[in-house]
Amino acid sequence: MNVNEWLSCLSEAYDVAKKEFSSRRKRLLLRKLPVEDLSEDRGTKGMFRMGVVSALPPWAEFQDDVEETMQALTRYFFRKTVCGETFGPTSRIEETFGNPLEENYGLTKGPFIDLAKTYWTYKVEVDDLFPKRHDLVLSQVLARVEGDIASVLFPTPGPLVIWVRQRSQQQRQLLEQYAPEIDIDAFLENNPILGTSRGRISRKVFEERILIRCQNPNCARVLRVPNTVKALRVRCPNRKCKACFRFPARELEWLDQVRPDAHPEPHKIDELESHRRSYDIPHNLFAFRVMGSPWATRRVQESVYAQLRTEMPGASEKELLKAIFKTRAFALPVGPITSEEEIDKAMKSINSLEDLISYFITEEAKEPASPDPFGIGARIDEILSA
């Protein structure tokens, strides 16, 4: 699609949302941003294209309109999925990537392949604006929406492996919010991205390894296990431990949203679930608070340290610590530190893993995720640190 065709598409999205696509909003989308020519830097071009780096400035005059447009477009995207519609001919997918979707995913029908057709035609049509029109607000909004959808439903392979149970919960939440009419259970139960269908992609998912910790508190060794939605029976390879345990220890929705390397011991899980039920805390909010605890921060950074130590055997301690810092600073959503200069400045006082963990915990404490007038979060921290 060209610019005018996308503007027409957005006008329809606003009509569906029962909002006015005003001339002021149109002028904003056609506004050029002060960004460099991306044609000479493939890496930067790719970062902008995937929405990892945004050219959208955080100006007050932009923020409300951009967020409203992104919401309207996201809802329009899922409406087209529900109606079995695409953003262009599906033949362009094969022309662009070489294979039809059905062959790539090993599926011929069902809610997953229907949504895949909507998504990949969207992506192909957005690509028409890059790189020549990448500097428009319109292009950046379209790329941001694609990045948000892809990060949950069609993730790009990379060094970061997300537990498929976590991703399953994220997909369910996204579909419940934007497309509750879809048969969500069928979508999740026959999904190659989650390894719950047959075929090449599902096998590849199972071959991935996630990091967990031995549930023997006297061992706590970092282990690598298959990435699967199924419960696993794991035996610690440590000759002094040899503990055998089930992972995940409990079938709880909030636990499936916690990183596998930050799962508490079974008795703590029971205490946490009792605490959650006593206040009737939604699972997603409870998982968010568990992951924001100092205990979870420590667990995650220790696991990342163990992983990078294996991947970077020749790195000095300082280089390793800086690499760990970057995994957090550049995580999505992007953290408060996003430049090499700022990282180098912070790293001057960090000489050990303990220093790094203390730095992260201190910085998070400066801006707590939410108020805690009833001590609910404090009790979570108390249970985890016991």
C-alpha cells in the first residue's frame, strides 16, 4: 500500500472505533520526523523497521494522538482477523518470503492460520513504505503496531528464549482484549509458535532451552530444559544434589506468567497463592508484582550471568557485567538507560554481580511500579525473601 491507501485504511479504522479521523490527525501522520537516512545503515534501518527503536518523539502534542491511532489500528487489525479479512492479497506473502503460510506453519485451517494471514499481509503492505517513507509519523505508527503484535504472536527468533507457557498467557490476554470472538482455546492448542501443533516450527520450539533453577534450596543450580507447555519431570545433574522435581511446581495462571528462572520453591508458591486469593488479586497483576520484587531481580540476573558466562567464555568480568547490564537496559519496553555513554557511566561503580544486582534493585526502588498502601507487595517480598 502507498501512503494514501494507508490513510484510507486508518480512516476506516477510526470509523469502526466511532471516532473522527480529523484533518489535524491526518496532517500529523504525514509529518516528517527528523531522522537520518536509513538506507546506509542496515542495522539501524532494521531496528526502526521492527519498532525496536522508535523515531516517534515523546512530545505532548504527539502522545495522545499517536496512542489513539495505535489503539484504533490495533482494534481494526483484530476485527479484520475475526471477519476473515486481510490487508492485501495473500499471494504477496509467498512472493515476498518464498513459501505459502500453510506450508510454512504446517496448517491449512483454524484460527491461528487465519490470524497469520491478516498479520503477514499487514507486514508486507507496511514494508511498501520502507525505506523511502520511513520518516513519516504514519510509517512509525504502522511499524509500532506491527512490532507490538509480532512480539506476542509472531516473535522473531533470537538469543532471548521466552517460555512458551508465558507466551501462551500473553497471547490469551491479547486476544481476550482485542478479539474475544476468536476461539482462543483452539488458537492456543494448535499453534506452532507454542509448539502445540505438528511440524517443523513446533519441533524447533521444543528444541529450544529455557533456564530454570533446581528447586533444592541448597543447590539452586541453573538448569537448561526443553521449552514446552507440558509439565516436566526434571532431575538435577549435580552429583551432590540429584533432586527430582516437577516443573512448573504448580498449575497456576500467575506462575505461568513468571519467568521460569524466577519460579519460587513450591512452599513459597503455596504461600503466595494463598496471599493472592485472600485479596483476590488478578493473576496478571500478581505475576507483575512477583517479577518486580528484589528477590526475582536477583534470581533473573544470576541466571543471565550463568548463561552469558557460558556464551562469552573469553570475556573479562567487567565485560560480562556490562553485557548483563545491556540485556536489561535494552529490554522491551526500553529501560531508562538506552545509550552506551549512560551505561559506561553507571558501570564505573559496578565491579561484581552483587554490585550490579544492588544497582538494579536500588533503581527500581526509586520508582515503584505502584503504590502499596495495604502492604500487599511488601508481603510478597517477605514471602520470597524468607
